Amino acid sequence: MSLLATEVLALLMLATGASGFLMRRNAIVLFMSLQSMMCGACLLFAAYARLHRDASGEVAILFVIAMALVQSSVGLGLAIANFRSKRRLDVDGTEEVSP
């Protein structure tokens, strides 16, 4: 896969994630959109690391994956707590998680 095709694919993933994050109000969809944006960033890191034959891109990918794991577990915990207290997953009008 060429660098241009990889860049286009990564930018499409970033744009799709950003539009999903800005247009939707469901907490699960927001976290999925964030994951899509992180995957696009990882793809760019991998493409440029391969282009420059440098391992720092792979190290950055490991940090992004670790951050994504933490973000998804904390986000899922917040979504479950919000659903238990409010019986909805919309983030509009949610100021606190506790009942």
C-alpha cells in the first residue's frame, strides 16, 4: 500500500471519527468515534515509521493503544454508571454521574 493511500485512509478514519463525535450524543457512539480517530492516528504513525525506517512510530503506537485501552475501560464504566442512574446513554444534560 502506498503512502498516499495510507494517508487517505487514515484521514478518512479521522474525519469519520470526528464527525461521529461532533454529531452524536450517545456515549457509546462517542467512545467508538474516539477509537476510530485513534486508529487513524496509529495508521499514520505506522506509515511514517515505515517510510523513515524508524522504530519510534511503533513505540508511539504502543502508547496510543495503551491510552485507548484506558479510555475505553473508563468510558465504559462511566457509561454504565450513567445508565444505571439516569436510564439513558445520551450525554446531553449530564453534569454528574452519581444519583
